Amino acid sequence: MAGESPVSARPRAGGSPARVSEPERVLLLAAGDLDGLAALLGADDPAVRAAGLDPVGAHADAGPVRLAVVEPTARRLALARRAVAKGRPWHGRNDVWFRPGPLLGRAGGKVAFVFPGLEAEFTPRTDDIAAHFGLPPVAGTGQDVRVGDIGRHGFGVVGVGRLLDQALRRMGVVPDAVAGHSVGEWTAMAAAGLYAAADVDAFMAGFDPDSLTVPGLVFAAVGTSAARVRAALAGPWADSGIVLSHDNAPRQSMVCGPGPAVAEFVRVLRGEGVLCQVLPFRSGFHTPMLEPFLAPIRQAADGFRLHPPTVPVWSGTTAAPFPRDEAAVRELFVRHLLEPVRFRELTEALYAAGHRVLVQTGPGRLPSLIGDTLGDRDHLAVAANSPHHSGLAQLRRVAAALWTAGAAVAPSAPPRAPAARPAGARPPVRLDLGSALVSLDGPTREALRAHLRRTGRTAGEAGESAPRPAAQGTPALDALAAHHPAAAELTALLRDTATTAAELITASRRPTAPKPPTTPTPPTVTLAPATTTLHVSPQTMPHLLDHCFFPQRPGWPDLEDRWPVVPATTIVRHMTDAAERAAPGLRAVAVHGARFDRWLTAVPPVDVPVTVTPDPGRPDRVTVTFGPTARAVVELAPHHPAPPPPGPLPDGPERAPEHTAAQLYRDRWMFHGPRFQGLTELTALGERHIRGVITTPSAPGALLDNVGQLLGYWIMATRTERTVVFPVQLGEARFYGPHPAPGTEVHCLLRITSLTDTVLEADAELTVGGRVWARVTGWQDRRFDNDPTTRPVERFPERHTLSTAMPGGWALLHERWPDLASRELIMRNSLGGAERAAYAQRPPRGRRQWLLGRIAVKDAVRHWLWRHGEGPVFPAEIRVGNDDLGRPYVTGTHGRELPPLDVSLAHRAEAGVAIVRPHRPQPGPGIDIEEVTGRDPATLTTALGPAELRLLRARCADGGDPEAVWFTRFWAAKEAVAKAEGVGLGGRPRDFAVLEAAPDGSRLLVSGRLERAYPVHCAPVANPPALPDRAYVVAWTTGPVADDGQPDPSAEEYLR
């Protein structure tokens, strides 16, 4: 019989026919060898169809050479005959599956379920599967879920994978192992029982999907190997902020990084003929950039109870099975989120372990990655869901494919599950005892099953017995317990459960005491989604002029240089106000899960949509989004709740702070202006807490902003590095009364709950007159990279520089801000508006050193001005430009007058240098920095003439520095002179010749194209300990020698 029996359409009670689709026919043929199968196919088409095996059966004893055809049309049968004639496996193209020999069963191969992660297209078809098997439909798969909506998309992926896992198992397809790609690893853990299904359900129901978005990051799929990508990222793209996130297959990998950098990376690789695609994801998964946003996921995962998995779970992080130790499992879960996906290596490892059939348990393109990795090695990779077929139709194809590979599975779905329970029947109740699963070894498990089968038959034959007392056990199991420890544990557990149930039932029959007063039902917020627009500008919010990150000269006309930013706490205030306006008569009594995804500046002005939406399932809450900047859930009630008693003071020792509150603002420990200056007392400082007094400011959100200031002072007072912090998340803020009026004293106690390299987290209690006004839990600050040497510049940029003034009149700068976010802050503190625009227009991989050069020049000019009696000068008052030949020059901005100055700059790796002199018509100045590295002989002969080579070897023979150092001096000196003449080497280094060299290498005489000789000075420098170990040579000249052969005195002024 070929295919499944057709389903008739029977009339409904109302007379109209029911529309029931007829399942596709599936032809199954098997033979002992290729010739036998070819003989079966040699008949005409009707005879071939009639010879097929019944697809309702698994036919485990059928021959090893197998063919399956869905809807065996004449065309498909012709294709099947050609495939069999070739004798090579045919895996599903045009719905034909053919295997010349098995992979499973007698062949010994194993099946692995591989759960997909996020895909650029997500169109699962599962409703008919859920209906057929009586399973709950999957949420988060409709058209309202965008692929770029990482949280909801991810939940949909997990839900689809779990549904398909259950359906396949009911069809008899049971995996020997499970694994996942990216987020699919979570599905694998749940499917194998490593995490209890109830825990996963609770997590998905209560977790905020929008907490998974990492602002500013994008992914790109790259059609080349991970090795090639790593080489590029270690070379010309080393400073782009891009990292490898996925090693998918030999010809496919993925990268993640800042949007503009990834776009440029993709553009360059496309120019090299590599296929690339930017993906619509913003999660930062599998990169270190996710670390600051990991807390909610880590907190939820730490609460999951772990159980022994029913089958091995393989990790895409280690390309190996999960460890057995619980702590190691939890650690690997976190590593999975922060480290690259090694799917190529995982595929290789699964194959090496004997897994020959890999079922993609969800929609996606994993079979193509698996095929790319395994190549011609015999395997079968098939997807359990496809946008091209209904859910059940694709499952039939999976079963047909596995049947040809030797699996004992029927290609037809099992009978439909009961549609509904009888009226009045109680729903089933999950009994969760909170204990781990009991894993039995194979012999013990089979013995227990056999014994229970025998006792079950005996009980059935004897009929039902009268109910036993709850404390008694089952005699059969009691007998088995004497021989099997696991059965003994199960017996004890059943007795304990029965006793507890009996006590509960007995208690339920006793007279009930009067019910205590019930908690008032939360108010139901009935409103339609409402959006209002908030205009953010210095004109509508003048208080933001006192929340500018970067100080500038008084009266500075360009507000964007000061960078007025809307505080996170002010955004919270606007969100609670919007919620109260949308629900008249109710007050905002709490804020939950506030996230701040990006800066919101007031210059240029911007209109922000503020949207209030009812929160499904929680009638007293609304979700408020503040444009793309922030979101939170606001809890509403008619009145504020009664305050709890104030908490006790911390037990740990505390001391008086070294600063007063007034000093924080006067000495610019805080950047805040008068309308945000609320700290009036720093009471006590502890190793894990701080206490202070805030006099409530008038600006909206300023009171809670001062809580953040107090937390910021704690980290500056107790730590020396990464002391720049800004809020990114607020777990919960609960209010027990109206907002204190301006001028009200509020006592604040902050307890530090977590401190890592990237995140500072604390809880706060605010009291007014001894009464708790608010409690904040889960206040989370992002820590930015900074160095103790940069702190004076952050506070007083008009009097301090990031560069060091070096003997000889030049400035040396080392990059002490390795991450992109910290570099952004340094950039804004150093550049003016036109320079920031030029910075943004540069390719991402060139921005880092370009910035080093600009800062070094500005610092060198300010050093010169201060030596000549000038007062405070801010970096933005000096603009660095380039003339038509590329030579740098400096001008003053917004009223700053500079004397005529000549400048030169250079940068290499993590170092930048610059030099300045008063303008003269002669060439100069020129400066260069080069890293000391070994060079091959060809480089030496190309760069140096015969006389220079003799001089170089003579100096090396003197027994001092090695050749690499001497060559670096010669080369840097030539570069410095070329820059002094404003032309550069231009690929002709021999046009500039080293004529003389002091034995210690500190001074060289170099001829140029325009002048016969320049005195060039050299100095060794090295990176500080926190940076990569590099040695450099800096060479500089301030101009040529005078006509009498002596150095120009004015050119040598900096050497004295």
C-alpha cells in the first residue's frame, strides 16, 4: 500500500461539509540490495505505487536498501529510478530519499537533534502539529514578532524547538544526543531535561525580552572561514571593535561589532569577492560585549534547578558534552553567552562520536552548514520544519528520511490526540517535588521496567483492590527495593508523597477557620496604547544645561561640545508621569526593569515618542517606552503602599569620607551643575556601602540622580581604575509616598551588591524624617575603562592633558581607553564639533590612531601655551586640520587666538606623538614614532644607501644596541625630516640620507630634499605595563641647520 489512507469529508450537523485536507501519500520501498530495489522500480508507475509498504508501519525488518517518495508522481518516480541507478545517497531533493545502505540500526549510527538559533528569516509552521498532538501552541511566532526583536524571536525559536522535540518523540524519533546552535543550546538543555520544563516555562513567561538588546551592535554573516576572519581581525581590523562570534562552517562565519565598523568590514570583504550580509540582530550574544547586560539572564539561570539529562547535551562552546558538575554547568551556560559559537567543531565532534543523522529541530539552514562541514562523509541532515510545507507534512518527510537511513519509524503521524477533555473533567496537575531526576543505569532500568510490567499485569487480572492507607507502599516495588537502591529511593519518595497528600486531604475536611482579610485586588488599568511626544531641547528643559558631561570655557557657544544628556532618572520620571496621565486617578508606585539603551542628548533637539501600553497578564501595570532610549514597566495603584520600617545599618566597618559633599562639585568629582547638585552630606563610607544626605533638587529626576552620584563617589573613593560609571538598568524602584518637595532632606543608604570589571550594582533605601520614602533594588551601572592618569583630565581638562610633556618639547600619548565606549567619551572630551564630524567620517579602523594624533597635537600646543604664560585652555578651543598636502595645522576656535605655530604629529600602535614650534618660513618641525622590530635584509637595502648601511653596521659593531634599534632610528629620522619638509618619503626613502649618528643614537644628522642637513634627535619610549609590550623610537627635528653649519638656536630651544 502506498501512502496514507485518504480522510473522508463528512457533513457537519448543519449540513455543510467539513474541509479536511488529505495527507500526502508516501511510497516506501526496500530491498536487500541495489539490484533488488531497481527491479521493484522497473515496473510501471501504478505497479510501483501498489508495491509500496504501508507507511503506518515502521517495517524494522525491511531490507537495508531503502527508498521513500512523498507524492510519488511520474516525475518523482523517474527521478527515483535515476538516483537508484547511480547508487549514491539522495537526500530529499524533490521529495525523494534514497539510501544504498543504512546509517542507523544495524549500521550503528546515532541520531542527534540539533536545535537552531536565530535566523534571518523565521517563519515556523507549527499550529497543525500542536493541534494534532494535543500540545500547547507556540507563542512568539506570529507576524507581530520581528526577526530583529531578539527576545521574542528567541523565545519563539525555543518554543518551536521544544514543540518539535515532543512531536518527534511521539512519532518514535528519539535522539541519542541533543545540541544547539547559539540560542538553540538553551532549547537542547530544556529538551534533555537538564532544566525542568516548568522552570523554562516560568522563565519565558516572566522574563522581559527587551532586556536582551545591546545597543549599537550588529551581526554579519561572512562567506569565508573563521581562520580568515581571525586573521583580518588580528591585522588591519584589530582596533575596529569587531569580534568573531560564530565559526559555523568551513565557508561561513559571523562577526559582531559596532554597526558602522561592521558595515565597513562587510564592504571591504565584498570588494574581495566574499559574500557577506548584515543581519537584523542586536543582541551581542557570544561576544564579550554582552557582559554588562547579562545580569537578568544569569539571575534567571542561577534560579533553575538542574537535573541529570535524559540524553547527552553537547555544547557549542566546548564542542563536547556538558560536564556533570552543577557548578561547571552553570559556568558553561555563562561562557556560552560570552564566547564564540564553535558549530563547525561541534559538527565534527558529533560525527566523530558516531552521530550520522542530524535532525534540525526547527526552521533554519543548519543542514547546509553541516553539509559544508562534513562534505562527502556519509551522513543525513534534515530539517524538521520548513516554510515550504505544513508542520505535519514536514514531519512526515523527516520520518521518511530517517526510515531510509534505517530508523524504526513510521513516516505517517500517529493518530490525532483527543481534542478536548470531557465537560467537568479536572485538568491535569503537574506534581513538582523539587528534586532531581533519578538516573538509572541500563540494566537496572530494564529490570525495573520488566518487574513493573509483570506486577501491572497481575494487578490488572485481579481487578482493582480497595484503597490502601496512604502510608503503605506498593508490595511489588517494596520487593524490588531489596535488590535495587534506586527502587528503594523511589519507594521512600512515594510513601513520603502519599503521607503528605493524606495529611492535606484530612486537613481539608476539618472545619475551616475564618479567612484572614484578603489583599485588595490590584487595579485594572483599562486603556488603549497611547503615545505622546516629548520635545527634548535646552529651551524646553533648561535644567539639562546643568547635566553636561564635558566642561567648556564660560560662555562657550556650542552646546553640543558640552554634551547635555538627559539623566536616566529624569527619563524614569517622564515615564512615570506618562503612565499617570494615561491612567487618571492612579499613581505610579513602582518602576520595574528599567533599561537605558543609549544616550539621549538635548543638542540637537529631538522629539521623543513616549508610549504607554497595558501589560498583558498584569492588570495593575503598564509598559512605557521612551523612544529607542529606554523602557520600563510602571506599577499603578490608587494610593502609595504603607512604608516598611527602615532597614538596619550595615554591619561592616565604616569611616568618614575624605571629601565633603561641597568638594564633590567644587573639585569636579561630579560634572553636575547647580540644578543637579543635591548631595549635602557624605556621612560614612564602607567597603560595601555608603551613606549620605541629599537635599532634594528641583529638576525632574534629580533626587534619584543624586543616588547615582553617591554611588559614583563610592567607586571613586574605593577604587583606582574603571571609576567612570553610568546607569544602564534599574531592577525595581518602589515608592511609599509622594515625591519629596524641593529642599527636603533625604537620607540615603547604598549597599553594594555586586562589583565586576564591567558592572557595579547596588540597592538603595531613601528615608525622609525616619520614614522610608523609596527602595531601589538592582541599580546597575556600567563601568567604563579609565586610568588613574586620565582622572585629572576628566575633571579639569583646561589645566591637564592626556599626553606627557617630554624633554625636547614634544608630547607623548599612550592610549589608556581600550574599549569603544570609553574611547567615545575621550573623543568627546577632546574634539570640537567639526573634528567630531571628521572623526565620524573616517573608516572605523583608522579612527583610533587618528584620534591619538589629534589629542597629541592639542596637548603639545597647550603645553607650549602654558610654558609661555597662557592660562586655562580647553581642548575644544584648538582645532587641528590638514592642508591640501596633508600637513597638520592648528587654529583657535570661538574666540581663542593662537600665535602662528607649526606642528607635526605621528602615531603607531598604542602611542601618539606631536611637536610644535613658532612658525618660520624654513621647513620643520617633523616628528615620527616607529616600533622596534626586526627587518629582513631586503628592507634594509631598499631603505638605506650604501653609505648608510656602512654607518649602520659600524654603529652596531660598536657593541651597543642591536641592528633592529639602529635601523628604527635611521628610518624614524628619515620620516621626521620628510615630514619637516612637508612632502613625506613618497616611496623614495633614499632621497633622505643619514649622514652622521652619535654613538649612543641620541642625535643624527639627516639630509633632505630641500635642505642639506637636519639635526634629528632620537629617544626610546615603551608602552606602560597595562598595554601590549612594545618598544618604540621617537625621532624629531625642529628644522635644518643654519647656513654656517650650526643648528638654528631657535630651532633648538626645546632641548635646553
